[in-house]
Amino acid sequence: MTDVNVTVSDAAAKRIAAIVAAESEKSALRVSVEGGGCSGFSYKFDLDGAPQDGDLVIERNGAKLLIDPVSLIYMAGSEIDFVDNLLGQSFQIKNPNAVASCGCGTSFSV
């Protein structure tokens, strides 16, 4: 699935690398899309040890991100960023496929 363009910002790559470095048995951050949330779908973030068959593997600045094939359908063209501001720290996904999203930034609809 190398034709699907999902990008990871420098800030997100640094944060992923820091999180994974603290977990001895995990080597990557997995982002997936689940049904639910206030807008219909929500993003889920988990630490994972290895890619599964069909996963998109994105490596940047020592960080590894995994996205399963089903989630990738909903995330094509997205940018994954990490924001640290007065409201707190969080991963944010700028998804061009989302027609609506909630204020928390983790729920969307297509």
C-alpha cells in the first residue's frame, strides 16, 4: 500500500520515538480507526511490538508508525501531528476525508 499518502510531522515523530523508547517490548505506535465517538468514527492509539500483514509502516526520525489496511481507507491523505499547547498535549490527525469532527479531535465522520 505504498500509494497511500499518510504523513507524520517532525513533532509527532519525536513524541512517538520518546514514547516507544520508554517501552522495552514495544517498537511502534499503532493508529487505527474504530466505529464510535461523537462523530461516528474515532482514532485509537496503541503501542505495538511488530507490524501485522498488510500494515502501512511509516518510519521517520527513529519513530515507527503502523496503520492497518482497513483504517488506512479512512486515513488516506492524513497528516499526523503532535501538539503541545495551553490545552495540553495530544496527537492530532488532519484528515481530508473527514467531513465533520468533534472538539476533542479524536472523533470524525466521512
